[in-house]
Amino acid sequence: MKKILIATTNPGKFAEIKYFLSDLPIKIVSLTDLEIKENVEETGKTFEENAKKKAIFYSKITGLPTIADDGGLEIDFLGGEPGVKSRRWINGKDAGDEELINYALKKLKGVPLKKREACLRAVLALAIPGGEIFVSEGKVRGLIAKKATSLRTPGY
């Protein structure tokens, strides 16, 4: 059976991508399944650069077709912040969901609802051993609420 690698150690992200590929006649494996410990530093200026960098790296070391992703939040009022540094928005260090939500709400304090427009963007890259790379992007626009709610999925 053919295999494809989902290049993430995040169990939730792995389960989500695996679900969408579940009808395909392939074995879907994770970095954890393959006991891969190497991390790829996300130094790209765009979500696409980071997704491609990760997909290419893990495809080269495993010899498997590899899907990797990157994405984040872009808040119009803040000039597109946090953007590609969504997880590292606060002092350049990885932050959790609650901390990021509270930080965003603090930065938008006093901003009227109609000026709290934002885009949540996700980019997937598929690297095929031998050099082919395919990229897909999804995005959804909306408004940042004035307060946090428990009625949400992980992330922003």
C-alpha cells in the first residue's frame, strides 16, 4: 500500500487532514508514527513558503509524498498582524490559544466591531519525491468578536 506523510506532530491537525484523505487507498502516517524528531524552522515570509519548506524537507528525508501546512490570522486593523508569526506574535515565542486570543482582544480594545475584520488563512503544500510541489490555499474572512467565547474550535 502506498503511504503519504502528514508533516505534523499536532494530533488534532493530523486527525483533521487524515479525515479528509480517508477515502483514498493510501496509508496515512505522521511524523510521530515514523519517529521523526527533526523540526523545520518556519523562517518564510509567507504561509506558502513555510508550508513548502516543511513538505520538501520531510519528503526528502523520508522518500514519501508529504503534506505540510502553515496558516494563521491576519487582522486588517493591525496591518495584517499577526500574519505568518501567528503563534509567535507575543514576544517572538510560541503562545497558546488562550494567550493569543487575549492578546488580540487587548490590541483591539475600543475598536468598533465593523473595523475588526480579519482573514484566517491556511496553506497546504504537497511535496512529491523527485521535486514536484503542489500548493493549495484556503481562507475565510470574518470579524473578531469583542470577547472570547467557548464556542470555537482550537486556534483563534
